[in-house]
Amino acid sequence: MQMKENGVGFDFCAFTDFDNSAEVRLYEIGSYACEPEYSYGPIIRSRGIIHYVLSGKGKLRIGDKTHNIHGNQIFFIPSGVSAYYEADSDDPWVYKWLHIGGTEFLALLTEVGLSENSPVLDVPSPNNRSWDFNSAINEIFENYEREYYCIGKIYEIMDFLRKEYGHIDKASAESQQLQYVRTVIKYIQLKFSEQITMENIAGVCGLNRSYLSRLFHDATGYTIKGYLQTYRMQTAQKMLRESDLSISYIGNAVGYVDIFTFSKAFKKHTGCTPSSYRENGSAALAN
């Protein structure tokens, strides 16, 4: 769904709702050439949002900290955080925004240092570079109806941010913690069809179960159990949409020993039974 307004509210907004992947999600994009002193908030969002300031100036306030921001900078507002931002009175900013999420993307933001306490990041100049951050953002906006194309561009942005700002010292405590988070994600993606437990996962990382759970939640916003459940359900939905395999087979393929347990978990996650989902597709989720 696309909306445009001139002079009021925003210049462009598209609700993409790309959430097929648990690793990288894109819910909405938009752009706005703000009026002087245009403000938004205080507001608490259920999803993180990134603003890319193309030009002009403004300020962001999170908690008791105010950050002065100018062109060619990113500012990130995490979910669950009260934030207020306002355009400069003389040189109001022009920005693009992306409502974005996913375990890998949120972990990457932690790695490059974007957080509630440090929400601002400079975007390197494209001079003498073979890859341009601004061009990647523009391509997302120009192709916002193409889900896989847009998600692919976000992975390019992630790779760029990691190269520019990622921690080089792999022995550092923060870097090691993020490695544990990625180990959990990769282990689940490999073993989700098996009867894995928290003890299995903690054992792979060699960490205490409660400590690992806290690391994972802080980096991704998911519990480990919640991520495993989400990954299984998304895989099951894809199989129901794209194959004629039996529901019992699909349940077993995503780690459930019997059809009753699978159907109960599926309905709790999606709001409909596997058979209803197969018959009605995404329409079943809206009922």
C-alpha cells in the first residue's frame, strides 16, 4: 500500500510488511522533507526505526539525552523506547525512514554500536568507494514492491555497516557475545526439525542457560524459545503455501512429533489451523 501527500504529514510512505524471514524484516519505508520545527513524539514504537538524514539538521531526544543530528547521518530508535525528534528551525532535515527488524539485523545494530544510549552513526562518503549507502537506500525505495530485492539490499547495507563499524577485535567481550547469538541462530536454522532443547543450545555455546538466554534476548528482542517457534512456524507456512505435502508430514518436518501438537502450536502462532491456512492462504490470518 502506497500513500503520498504534499506539504502535510510526509512526502511518501509505503507499507511493505516484508516479514517472511525471521532474520531481516522490513515493515514500512517513507520519506519527508520536513517543515521548520516539525516534530514527532514523544512516541514508543513496537518496532525499531532507522532514519537516514539526507540534508538539513534536527535533534533527537531519548530519555534525558538530546542528540544533534545533521545530513549524512543515521539515527536509530529501538522498539519500546520513548523518543522525540524535531527539525531545525532554519535548516530542517530531509530524511528517509525504514521500520525494520529481524534477529540478524538487530544483532548487527548492536555490533556496530547503534543503541538507545548511542543512536547516531555517520554514513561514510561515497567518494572513492565502489559501493554507495545512499544508492542502496534509493534502490529499496524505487523497488519497494519487490520483497526479495529489498531484503537483498538490506543485507548489502548490513555487510557495509559491519565492514565499516564492526568490531575487529574478535576476542572482545561484546564481539564474543554476538558470536554466541549467531551460533544460536545458525544452530536453530540447522536443527529446527529435531527435538532440540535449551540445554542442547546452551551446551553448543558452552554457556549457562540463563546467561545465554539473556544475551540472545538483549541482542535480538526474542527469547530463544520464541525464535525457535517463529522459525518453525514460518517454515511450516512456506511449506503449506508451496507444497501439497500432508499436514502431518509438515509438522514432523518442523520438529513436532504429532499432528495435534503441531496444529495447536500453529493456531496459537497464526490464529488459524494449518488446514485453514492452506485453503485460504494469508487471507486466513486476517479473519
